[in-house]
Amino acid sequence: MSEPRAGHRTLPHTADTRVQAWGPTLEECLAQAVLGTVESFLDISGATVTERREVRRQPVFRAENVKVRPEAPYEHRSTLQAPDDAMHSFQSPHNAIRWKLVVEGEAEGWPRFERCFPILLYPDSSPKP
């Protein structure tokens, strides 16, 4: 039986922990060595993996050369339309679908900024044909 492409195992040692690691790249080998070292003093068998994926990015509004009066905040109104094929927001013990509006901006003499606002998409309640 052959060894997996990447992995690790502990080896006997009288005083310390000894870990043997291997992998197809130096980065993977080092990652396996770290994982083996951590497993020597911590049970991570119940650890879960969190994966985030951006599935859609759609510009809604863009403005350049905007003039903002010092005595008033900048305001803009836009209508947001969820894509027709968008899945509604969803939360379960092991999965979630979350939507957010990301506002990005740059202003001369100021640092770039980004603000995120959660959006809840409800299931379509209209009757289907």
C-alpha cells in the first residue's frame, strides 16, 4: 500500500515529539508538519472547515468626480434588484447563504474605505405558472 501524496505521522522519541511529514511541494510538507505538531498536543478531530465563496459580484452604482459639500453628507439612492436566479438567504447548522451590499470608495486625501451591509433575500412567494 502506498502512502498518500501528503501526510504526517508521529515517530517514537524519548523526550520530545517527533513528526515526519511529506508532501508534493515544500509548502504542503510544511503544512503537514505543522498539522502533525498541533495534533500532538490538541485533538482537532472534531474541528470543522469553514469555506466562503463569492458567487456573484455585480456593480450597482458608480460615480466619478463627485462633489460633496462640506456642510452636507453625500447621499445617493439606487434601486437594487436581486438577480432572477438568486437563492434566498438561508441558515442551517452547517450551511448558510448570505448576501451583502459592499460599498467601496476612494476620496482624494483620505484612505480607501469599504463598508458591508447584510441583505436578507426572502423566498419568492408569487405563484408559479
